[in-house]
Amino acid sequence: MPIAVERSPQLATRRKRDRDREERIRQAGGPKPSLREKAYALARERATVKTRDFTAIGIPRHYLAWMCEEGLLVKVGYGFYRAADREAA
């Protein structure tokens, strides 16, 4: 007759470098904003934004096309963008 042995749930062990990285991020005030978040924040604080302004803060130009396809930005004219107006749900 087999004896039932209770096993305690083991936590997944993480590597030391992963723990150290998480500690550095937590001490630095959390994760850095993504490029998409930075671009959208810039567009929200200004009425219209030039492509030059996005590239000045490190946003690649192809991100702008992706964000227009997703509906986050609206292309107003050649080289000019604005944040899309979002309706409250």
C-alpha cells in the first residue's frame, strides 16, 4: 500500500543575475517608460508634434507609422502628428 507524501509547493528559483536586475530596477524607481509611452506622452502634452521632435527624444520614425496604424497618433500633415482623441468608454 503506497503512502501519500505531501509535497510543499516549490517556488521557482531565479538566477542571481535576474534577482540583482530586479533589485536595481526597483531601486531606480521602477521600469523606464517604453518608446511608445514616451512618444504618446509627448503628443498628449503638445497640440502638434514634428517628426524631428520625436527623433530628438530617441523615437525612431517607423514607430510613428505603427502608432498611426494602432490609432494612438493621427498624421495631420507631412511630418506633423497629434495624439488621437480617445472617447471615454
